[in-house]
Amino acid sequence: MTKRFIRTTTAFVFLIVAMSGANLLRTAHAQSGEDDVLSREGVWRDPEVPALGNPDGDVTVVEYFDYQCPICKHFEVEAGAALDQMVAKNQITLVYHPLAFLDRMSSTQYSTRSAASSGCASDRGQFLPYTKALFNNQPAEGSNGLSDDRLVQMLKAEGVDIARRTIAKYRESLRIPSSTERRRQRVLRAG
């Protein structure tokens, strides 16, 4: 197999998964009668999630991922540089939605902890470099994941000076997990 075929297959699989997820979310939202979190504006301009690039551009790329997901890491490795370049040139808006769909695979809720720590980085303008560091140091799926102390070390390496308890505060405040949980609950209610 050629690398081009693998990349095309990966992109196609990602697109299929994204479209399926969007349809489930749209159905759940329509049945819930709730706010517009799942509307086009709600997804693209959710104030709880990081967005980079041109906010008024014609093209918006929305990336849903889990920091412990090996397929998500593969997508970042394959498409990350191209997306970064388009963001740098203000050609696209890139909206990130860290999710915690692999929490059940980790005894320490690593997916939630890493998403919460990315909120710390985002609030200090370091989301993208920290996200790349998390993927570069990705623990094996199903493992305990990185410790909070290690996450703090990685944040500090990216210029985000916080204490370990700050990650717990982000997690407890449900800042990033709240949008994740709202979407998950709507999908579950839709059946």
C-alpha cells in the first residue's frame, strides 16, 4: 500500500465517522428541544472550545478527538501540518473539541484529565503546542495515562505555569467536560 492510499483511506474513514457523529448529534438535538449547542453556530463558535485561524473565513474545520485515541493521533500526524499551515495563513478556522470517549478504558479518567489540562493551556494561549505535546507523549489506549504531575510538567514546558490542583479545578468546574457531556447525553437520549 502506498502512503497516499493510507492517507486517503484515513481521511475518508475520518469523514465517515464525522458525518455519522454529526447526524447522531443533529438527531439528538432535534429531539431534545434544547439550546443551539449543536447548531452550526453552536458547534463552530462554542465559547468553551478553542478555535484558531480566521473566525470569519469561508471554511471551518471542526475536529473532535480524544487525547488517548491512537486514530486521533494518527490524524494529527497525517493532517496536522497541513491544517497548521492553513490556520497560519488565515485560510480556515480550526475548531477543536476535546472529548473523553476513552475514559472507560482508563482507570484514571485520563481522557477527561487531559482535556481539562488542555483547557488550562487554551486559557493561556498555548492550546495548539500543548495538544501537539499530548499527542507526542500519548499513552497506550487502555493504560492509566499520564499522571497529573506529568501533565503539569508538560504544561510548564509550553510556558503554562500552573499547579496540579488547577487541572482538578478545570475538571471539577466541568468547563470542557461539560460541553463533552452535553453532547454525549444528547446522543444517548436519541438512541
